[in-house]
Amino acid sequence: MTRFTAQLTTQLDRLGPHGVPRGGRDRPPTLVAVAHGSRDPEAPRAVNALLDRVRALRPGLSVRLGHIELNRPLLTDTLAALRGEAVLVPLLLSRGHHIKRDIPDAVAAASHLTARIAAPLGPDPLLAEALHARLAEAGRRAAVPHGTGSGVVLAAAGSRDPDAAVDTARTAALLSARLGGVPVLPGFASGSGPSVPEAIRELAALGHDRIAVASYFTAPGRFAAQCASAAPGLAAAPLGAHPAVARLVLRRYEQALASAPLSHPAATVGV
């Protein structure tokens, strides 16, 4: 073997199956889960439990966490410590200011990264699956809404952005279908739109006397507790580390990867 042939063989051995250097682009981009943050100490525990499920579903994928506010690590710190490529997956359930401004601004400030921003988790049938399961879990202590006279309020954080209300309404429709047609009305802890008590009163005025509250929150927090306290009966737990939510995090990651080539500054996919 000549010296040239030996050098060529060594160089080829360093390449992956697509001619990309091993240890470089062969490694999938880091998944950065973006949580809102909360003063409730249960919130970070719930988010970390969810990410443990994500890691179990995709061994070998680097999964990091960054918070928009209130908890560490902050998103800006997580991005500052990364190199190469990343896909940010917001653990948020609808479009709004955090999706449209805060997260893109944080990525734009991380000029050393090449990144995409995936769409928020909602709406998606997998969320309806998780919401249905949380209602069923709560129903072990009370009657799960079903049939004539039953109704559900989908309790969400709320936003002044009209797109957020549209996304929540779509999830309400998906949950209603999952419940076999039981009416589901959105109710919000803040922003525009009906509050959770107003949505409960609207269902009662329509003749529904068995009303449950489904918690459309990724993790426990002040708004989730506030909405649950308004429930006239059954109140479900937040989505938390439900397996369907973990699958959805990976779905958003893969959708972002498939949508367009990585670019800098960040490309926001599906928003």
C-alpha cells in the first residue's frame, strides 16, 4: 500500500456513512427543552421527570433543559454552554409571546450556535391522550365525565395573543372527541377569553351538572393550582411526565429536523 493510499484509507475511516466526519454532523443536534419556569418546587421536578422519559425513549440523544425565567438553568445559560447544532423544543402548549419573541431572542443572542426552534407542543392528539389519561386518573376518586350532563373545562394559562386561544380551542376539540363527544370548553387563568369559573358557569347554564377541570399545564404551578381550586368536582393533575408528552417532545424535535436545513440565526419551524 502506497503512502497516498494509506492516507486516503485513514481519511475515509474518519468519515461517517454520508461522508461527514465522525463525531461531527453524525451526532444528532442537541435537543434543548425550553420550560417556562415556576416558583412551585414541584415544577422543575415534573419537567426533569419528563426529560428522563425522553432520554429513555432516545438513548444517545443529548437532551438539555433551559428555563425562560424563575428556575435554573436559564435558557440563555444552557445555550451559552452548547456548541454546534441544537433544536429547541418549547415545553409550551400554544403560540404566544414566549414562542414568538423570547425564545427566538435567546437563540439570536447565542451567535455561536446553529439552531432551529420547533413548534410548541400544542395542539396535538398526543396531548388529548395525556389529558384523557389524567382525567381518568382523577376519576379513580370520582366519576369520570361521560354521557349526558357531563362537561369538561380545559384550564390553560391564557395569553393576550389570539393565536394562543386558537391553539387551546383546537386542543379542546381534540379532547372532546377523545371523550366521545363530551363538551369541552377552554377556560383561562389569565389573558383574554373566559376564566375557568366563567367556563364552568357556561357549562352549568347549558345543563351540565357533572363538570371536571382538565389541567392543560406542562407542570404544577400557581396557575394550575388556581384553576384546580375552581373545580366544582373532579380536577385532573397537570400533564407532567405522561408518556404521550415524552413522545410528543421527540415528535416536535423530528419535525423540526425534517422541515428545513439548519440555519443561523435560528429558523423557527411550525410557528
